[in-house]
Amino acid sequence: MVLLRPVALLLALVVSELHCLPWFINVSESQGPGTILKFFSLNCSSHTPTLKLLRVQPPTTFFNPPSLTRWQGIYVGKLTLSSSARLDALAVNHYELQLQYTCGNYVMNGPLSVDVQRDPGHIQCVGRFASPAGEIILVPETVTPGARLYTLLLPGLELQGAQMSITSAQDPPYFPGPFSINGQGWLRAPPQGLKGQTQKAFQLQILVRAGPSQSCRGMLIVKVLPASSSQIAFLEQEQNITIPEDLVPGSKVVQVQARGSDVRYEILSPVPCPLFSIGRADGVIRTVAPLELAPAAGAAVTALQVKAFERLRPWASVELHLTVKVRPVNRWPPRCLPALLVTQIPETKPVGTVLSTFTCADPDSPGSTLDYQLRFHSPPGPASLCLNGRVLEVNATLDCDTPGACFQHTASILVLDGGQPLMTTEVPVLVMVTPVNEFSPACVPRTFRVREDAWLDTLLGSVVGTDTDYPQDSIEYYTFGGSATFAVDRLSGEVHLLGTLDYEQQRLYRLTVLVTDHSQDQDPTSHRSGSCTITIEVEDVNDHAPECEPPFQELTIHTSLGRSMEVTKVSCRVPQEPQRLAFSYSIMGGNSQSRFSLQGAILVHNDLMLGPPWPEQPHTYELLIRVADAGPSIPHLSTTATVVVHLVPWRDSTVATRTHRTTVPSVMTPLLVTDTEAFWQPEPWFVVVLTVTSALLLLALGWLLSRLLRGLAQVLPAPSKPAQALLLNSIQGTEESIEGFMESPRKETLQQHFDGRAQDSRESPSS
């Protein structure tokens, strides 16, 4: 049918050019001689091209040399199957053809790959059976009647249920009886046997059918040979051989030997033999395929029927039954799924949670029982994971809230088979435990104290937050509402002063501190928070001096000798701090001859002095009284109150009813002097060191001065008598001057003090 295709259709399919090499074509094994495999379109305008078939691999005569014809200015090449073509996909399914194209001096080689496709519905008689000469079978005349003489094997027929029959005549007397052949291709001897049929050749035409339309023919020629006069026999009978399954193809199994002349060997059963072959001349049985017991359980035991015969007298033969047992060999370790386990689980997973189920199988023995063992690498010890059969589970509570407890568990599953030698497979396991933010942070309420004169950014203390989740220090601090006078550091929790304080305006502050955790969960957005209240107490600082009412007093008192009397009471207070009532009082100036003293805030005149000097005239004292706060607060602030006392003494000649009055200006402007004292109080050890050092220095100076005086005494001569008299007079004059200087204060009636206030000129400072 291919040859009858129109030329136009053929040219429509010709799209290949020379530069398209190599080509690939598929052909069915049912295609016969003359089938066109490929068309080629070649351009060669100035020369006559040639197209040659150089070689075929594997070598065969199934392909004709390519033809080349000119059509409408182009050259068309054609490749066809030869008359001897018998394509068989089971025998050879791929041919490689090497083509050579020549156009003048241009030569190019290219391959053509031919793939033979299997045709299930095709029957083909191949080999010498299908040739005109036929397949020759040599049998001795002593063959058993009805014995199997030959097995006809055709590729593919074992799957199609072919029917075979002998179509040629088997008439006596030439034929002793009819030969028979069954659907399996077994050719059997006549029931009458072949005794006496020596040197005869029986031609048998065989018809092979597979279905109503598929058939082929071939010829078998049975030649009867005379019985052998010699005896052929195997040296050993009925052998049982055991071999390991790991023998590679071509390995020697056993060598059988038969006694006879030029003996040849062949395997009679099974035919075909997929696992073993025998050397035709040496009788060595070898493996021809891997002895895999897992995919092919039938390979465990193979019963071989071996035939030994003489080459020149094939009818002289003997048979041997040989049993080959294949012993399983443990060659492959178990194969597991998964081959590697990497997983992560949160720390809150309960005990018994399934992490993975391992499925393992032994390629050498499918379905066999395997042993699973759990081995820990880091951390050591089966604390957190366990293996229950093939199931990996959580064995203990996973806790990430202690340092070093939340980590990666590295282990391995060791899988062992029961073969010999023992084969193992190790499945690495990596389980990463991830933290979960389970607990809320908390902080303890605290109370801080701060002086009201504290500087800005003063550290008051720290809020300490705690969290059970690890890491415990992943806490941030925030203030919630409250005063803006204080701030809490976001990371350290330190409380700092941001504004000024005033004890008199607000003495107590309360701040709500919010503590929030972070970085304690696999999810970075997962946070928990808590809160606590801190109390800040403001400590009072003495920042206001006392004020006296009035700050200036002028009084006139009459005193008598030997009596004391109360002059006045100094009244002072701190208007900004009315609760402050403790003050100290002292006379700082104007108290000449110590006539006055203070009993608390009361000024008392003391006139207990007996004898002179007794003032005979009125005397005015201007007293400066220092008033300072006496509480524990520092610094101690003070003020000065001025009290002018006009002291009028009583005389004997003075009438009791007569009183001397001194006019005091009604309008006087007091001057308020505030004296702030700052003192340094050294440490006790410093005082001791300073005292000892001063004493040592004085001793050193004294010793040095004494040495100098001794030196001067030795250098200077003794003074003369006139000089001694002069020195004595000088000393006496000096003593008189000192006595005159001591008497001058007694003559003063009023010690002058300048305190910045004006005085009345009409008053005499002395009586």
C-alpha cells in the first residue's frame, strides 16, 4: 500500500534537507520487503549527486542501498527494506545506518536511526525454520516413541496462543507414523518410534496461526541417525547446588562432565532458560542474569535438565537433572521514608504528640520485620523524644523557660534488618523546639524618696520586671498616665526626674508602669504585659528663712543692781512652712559685757554683777539676734532681728514715781538681713589625721626655732650693763602703756555698731 501512494503525497512529506541530519524514523516489525522507510530531498544544481549506505549496525542485509532520482529540478532519495528483511523487535529493535551524500567536491556523512516497533498482532517465522532449507533436527533411531524431539520457538507467540500444525503429507511406508506438534511448539516422535529408520530425512511443513488472519510457514527436517556403539554417561548424577544471589551475570555455578567422545552440552529444560546457560564444549553452567529473589521469587529454585551428546553422533546422548538453589544475600540496607526528618514544634506540645512515622522496607526481603532504634546526639539522653515502634513522639514536657533548655534535638533513627550480614540505615532527625510566650511579665510596687531640690535627670531608682518566659530580661517599660515630672527608661526601668519638685505643693506622686515582654515567641508580634504602681515621696528641704514679727524692736527698761528681768520675746515663723516651729536663737552682736542672754526666744537682762563698773547713766544696747531653723533639714537658714534696749539704772536719790523716758522715733525702717550659713563637716578620720599632722608640724617648728636661738646665743656677746638698764626701762614703759590701754574701755559708755540704720543725734552715746 505504501508503494501505491501518490507521488504528490510523498513529496509533501519530503521536508528534510541535508542539513537536517541526523534522522530518526520508527518502523513496525510487521513491515515487509520493499517498504519505503525514508525520502530525502537533495539540492545539487551543478553536479550529479550520490547517496550511499556505508554501513549498518548491527550488521544486516535488511536495507537496500538508497536510490536517487531527479524530479522537477531536485533530487529525491529513497530508502527501502530489502527482500530478506524480517524485522523482529524482540531480536533487534534499533538499527543505526550511516549515509554519505556527495555533491561534486562536497561530501557529508549523517546517521539514520531506525527504531523497530513491536506489533502485538504480527506473527513472523524467523531463523532457519523460515528459510527454504528449513531447520534440521538430528535424532537417534533409539529415541523413545512419542518423545519430544524439538521445541519450535517463535518470538511473541507465547503471548498470543498460537496454533501449530503439520501440513505436509506423512504417508507410509516412508513415514513410520505421523509426527505431531502442539501449540507450545513441541515436536514429538511418531508413536511407532523411529527404529529401523536410519539415514532417513523426514520433511515436515509447519503452519503457525495466530487468529484468523495472522499466519506463517516454515520447515523442519528430522534426520534419523543410527544408534551409537559407544556409551556416554555423566560422571555425577542428580546434583543439588546452592549459590548466593549476589553472583554477577557470567559467574560460574557448576561444571558438569560426561564421559564420551567430543561431548557437547545443552540445557533441555527450562527452555528458554532466563537465569543460566551452559558452555557447549566445557559444560560450565553460568548465570546470565542477576539472581534477584525480591522481584522474582521463582528464581529461588531452578530445576535444570542438561543433555550431553557426542558432536559426531548427536543421537548418542544422556540427560542429567540438576537443581540450583539461590540463597538470599543481604546486600541492601533498608530504605526509609522520610530519609531525613527536619521539623520544629512549639514548646507547648503535649506529651505523646506524634512528630513523624517512619516507613522502611528491606529491598532484599520485602515484608520482613525491621528493628528501629532511637539514638540521641545533642543533647544526650532520651529526655524529650521517644520512639514507639516506627512512630517518633514527644516524651517529656518541652520547656524553653530555663537557660539552655530550648534547643535543637539532634538524633537519628537506626533501622536494622535481620539479614546476614546485618545491614543498617540511619535516618537523621533534627527537631527544633520553638519558644511560646506563655506568661505575662510582672513588677513589684516600689516607693522612692527624692529631695525637693533634686537636679533634673536625677536617678530615683529602678523598676524591676520579671518574666517566667525565657529570656527573662526581654522586658520593656512604659509609663501609663500619671505625671510628666518623671520618666521610666524603656530598657532598664530606671526612674528619672524630668521636672522640678515642690514639697509644699505636692508631696506624693503615683505612677503606673506598664511592663511588656518581647522576643519570647516564634511569632515576633506575640506580646504579653503587666503593670505595677510606684510611689514617689518628696522630701522637704529647708528653702525658706524664718521671718520675725516685728523684725525691729526698741525698748526702755529700768533695772536695779542684782536683779534679772525679761526684756522681750522674739516671735519668728516661716510663712511658707507653718508647720516648722523649731528655731534656735543666739545674740550675734551688741551684747557688751554680756548684760543680756536668751532663754529660748525670750531676751533676759542679767544685772547680777557686783561692784564696778556699774553704769550710773542710761545706756543703750543695740542687740543683733540670729534666728535659725533647728530642724533636721539642711541647709539651716537664718535671719537677724534687731532689738534696741535703752537701759536706765535706778539711783538712791531717784524718786520712785519719776520715770525717765527716751523718745524713740515712731517711724523706723527695719533692714532684714538673711544670713545663709554653709559649713563643711569633715569625716572623723580626716580630723584625726589633720590634728596629728598639725601637732607634728608644730613640734618640728619648735625644734627648729630652738636650734636657731641656741645658735644666736653662741654667736652674740653678752649685753653690757647700760644696755640692760635701758632694756629694763623700756619694758617698764611698755607695761604702763598697757595699763592705760586697759583703762580706756571702761570710759566708754556705748559701743558703736553700724548696722545700716540711722540714729537720732539728740541721744548721747554716753551718760
